[in-house]
Amino acid sequence: MRTLIVLALSALTSSLALAGVKIDHWIAPTGAKVYFIETRVLPILDVQIDFAAGGVFAPAGKSGVAGLTQGLLEAGAGDMDEEKIAGRLVDIGARLSGGADSDRASIRVRTLSNKTEREAALELLRAVASAPTFPQSVLEREKGRSIAAIREAETRPDAIAAKRFAAAIYPGHPYGDSPSVDSVTAITREDLVAFHRQHYGAKGAIVSIIGDVSRAEAEAIAMHLTEALPAGGAALVPPAVKLPQRETIKLPHPAVQSHIHIGLPAIRRSDADYFPLLVGNYTLGGGGFVSRLMKEVREKRGYAYSVYSYFSPRKLEGPFEIGLQTKRDQVGDALKVVDEVLTDYIAKGPTAKELAAAKKNMVDGQALRMDSNAKLLGYLSAIGFYDLPLSYLDDFPARVNAVTAAQVKAAFARHVKAENLVTVVVAAD
């Protein structure tokens, strides 16, 4: 069986690479947006529902409510408690999962596609998405776990640096908020009920379906899953992101190595500069040992074992970040090298050789980034949530190959400005 699955997955990868990915899209009668890929290679069905229910929408003083709301969906629904839900999943061989980030929350199911198991799994997904009970006892348990995790994280230099960096580059904005002991303690069951009622409505839902079902079956699935969702409140718009002023923040810690984060809010997922920044960052710090930062900081000078950079686009301006760890007495020298590399890259952009290598790696690696239903589901949900074109996956190689060095240089100059860069150093002398 394992061999057959491997062969089937290989066939799926080859067929997708050769024939492209056909995505169907429609609006369900409930108002939900639906995205569907039919594939008959495996008798599997993957379904995900996304909502604009991320941490950015948490009420003041209640940071953490988005994660707790999503995390407790499986704690009870309708007349089922968490043990009954878990037992039913075992009986039908299905798996429920999900998560919440700054922008969105999701709940997904993977099940066999035959009628009996499929219908049972979808019924569970419908119940936990539309009728969660948020049991008080489970809420108290999970709040306790969250608080313990927060207190433990407050002792670690990596967690301290990440939390302080987010707050520093998003001053006064919910993107910069992180759950704290006080905010989690303040969350009540009524907060979860209200958050679910406001943000888990059908009109704002994105349903992604991939697997062994027909278009007609997918339409029925989407309707069944979303017709019982709450009406939802008026769509909320997060406040605009304001760029921070350049500063360096140093925090004490007894760690042997200093943890360094450098960056700023940079790009929305809908920005036209997405591909120039994506391609350009491969050369700067996203390409591992072939990146400039790795060559200059690690290979030539040995200041860090690892150094990286990345863009993380969101609905609003997501962060650009450079990160590394170095010995405490090397912080100044390491920061000087990073600044020189970044300044030079913004001024000159990539060389022709660097640009060609970045494009080749990104295009050649695309097939591996979509070689399973689970990976495709991730792309499908992102296409729906960020309103990307249905041809995004097919267009990816051409969009990458079309990027020029001049576009990379101009995009970095627009989005990575020295006067707005924030540096956070934890374990600083």
C-alpha cells in the first residue's frame, strides 16, 4: 500500500508539472467563496475553511483570543464533547486540524473520499466550524497551558527577541501585539463566543476543496459546510500600518549568544512588487549558502552559524526581516557587515549571475512545493484569501523569469528604507 501511494503521488506530481493546475471558483449561495481542484489520483479529500479571524482582530487587551477561539473549535460542538469528536475521527480515519495567524484562522479535514467516511468527516467539520460550544473547563485548561508557555517563552532570548521585534516595527498596531499573561487571563468564554459570531460568518468564508470528488459534489460540500455558519458581523478593517523610525533596541539577557532581528513593515500580499522582492531576497538572504548575507557574515568572517532574510507578506504590510545569532562581543562587527551588505544590495541589486541562479532555483523547485494535496491546499487557500488570480500556479514560472535586476533594485528601494529599519538585540552588552 505504501508503494502504491508513493507511485500515485509521483504520478500526481508529474501530471501537475506537465498539465498545470485547473482551479474552479464560484460563490456559494451562502456567500462563501469556493476554490476547487479535482484530482482522482488518490481516494482522498482535503477541505479547508478560512476566515478573516486572525490576531489582528482581537479586541484591545484580549490578545490571544483568535488562537483560543480557533483552538477550541474541536473542544466541543453540538452535543459532542472533545472525546466524542476525537473518537469519531478515529472511527472514520479522518484528521481535523487548523490554526490562526495574524490575518486568518482556518479549520481543515482530510478524509477518505468514499461516501460513508466522507460524509461523516464533513459533518464533523460542519459542526466544529458552525456550532462550537467552547466548554468552560477546556477554556480554563487551555488558558493555563498558554500562560505557562508564555512564561516559559519570556525566559528564552529567541522568543524575547521575536516578541520585542514585532512590537517595535508595529508600534501601536495589532500586528505588533503578542499574547501576554494578562491578556490571556482576561479572556472569557463570552469573548470566544462573540469572536466566533463576528468573524466566522459564511459571507467572509473561503472554502478550499481538493481531491477525489466532482464539481457537483464540491458545490454540495461547500453549501453544506457554510449554510450553518453564523451570519457574521460587518467586515472589520485593521488600522493602517505606520512605518517606525530607525532605532536600535538592546535588551539584557545572560545568554552566551546575542539574538539579532533587523527589519520593518514592508509589503502587502497584493503588492505589485511581490515577485521582484521574492526573487531578489533569494540572493540577499533567502538562498542559504548562496546568499550574500551567508557568504559575508558566516563564510568570510565566521560571525554567525546562520543568517537569513525574508519577506512575509500579509493583508497589510507584512515584515521584512534579517535574523542572526552571534557572540556577544561580535555584535557590533556583525551588524556593520549586515548593514554594508544590505546597503550595497539596495543600491546595486543582484548581478546577472545571481539573478539567473535565483530564478532557476525558484522555478525548478516549484514542482516540489506542490507535490501533494496538502501543499496544493495551502496554495488554494492562499489564492482565495488574498484574492490572487486563479492562474497563479501556472503563471509562477513566467512571473519569476520576467523579473529584472532593475525591478529588484527599485522594489527594495521602495520597501526597505534605512530610515525605518529597527534593530533588536537580546543579550546585548
